[in-house]
Amino acid sequence: MTFRARRDDARLRNRHGILVLALGAALVVTTGVHDAAARKKKESVVATINGKHRRWRTKKIGIIVSTNPDSVAIIATVKRPHRLNQFIPGVALTCELSLASTFPVTPVFPQLCVLGYSEIRFSRNPNPKMWGGSNFDGTAAVTFDSLVGGRLTGTFSGTLTSQNNPPNPPVSINGTFSIDVGG
């Protein structure tokens, strides 16, 4: 009898083992699906400024989406300087845009779009350089290409004028963005 009880116990353990194995396989499969979703293309802003290429990734991009009034603001720069004399470039754009629009969208005045670029050397005596333009004066253009799965993509370009006194030479900027706005 004891032999039979041990055999029945072994069968029961095997059933638990199969159940645990099936549960483990299910976890691996669902975790793999989640990881694949997490590995989707990261947010980025890429720009060419006077022939120099700059790229900002997820941790260096701030996004503000407002629904009243409908607008989108993207700020790409270093969030925290790490050392003295660090060069910190930054791009910012703000546009009136309804996320319920039919894409592609290129806002034209009276829908205002403002594009800015700045450079600063983080030091004891910083001397920020700033340039700006808008679709109102024709110095900047922004196109929102698509909004799919909460990912807003588009392009921006312009010849931005100096906002400093005395003025710096104008800056030519062309770039793309791919950001998550939710939804």
C-alpha cells in the first residue's frame, strides 16, 4: 500500500509540475509580448542646425499637450547639466493643433506655430544665444505627419532670427520628431 501511495503522490507531483510549467510558459510568453511593446521606437527629436546634427532621446524631451485650447509643445534639451562648461543646445516648438485633426496637418496662420533654438554653455557667466521664428512671419514651418497609437510624428524647418542684443547671425534648422502624446 505504501508503494501505491508513493506512486500516486508522484503522479500528483507531476501534475503540479506540469501546471507550474504551463504557468511559467504563459508568463514568459506574456512578458515577451510586454517587452516587445516596451521596445517600440523611442521618442526622439532630430535636427540639423547650420549643418550640425543634433539628436535628443526620450529622457531629454519634454512634451506638453493641452486640450483647451488645443496645442502641442515639444521641448528637447538637456534636463540637468552634468559638468561646468557643458554645451547645451535646445529646440522648442509650440503649435495650435487638435489631436482629432485629419493628418497630415501643416498649421497656417491664424493657427500659430512658434519654433525656437537656443545654445548655452553652462558656466559661471553663461551667455545664452537664442533664435526664434513662427509661421506668422514665414520664418518657420511645422508639419504633423501622423498620429498613430498615441505617437505623433512630423517635421519642422525654418530660418530663425536672433533674439539676442546684439543679434547673432540667423540659424537654418531642419528636423523631425517622433513623440508619445498618449491617446
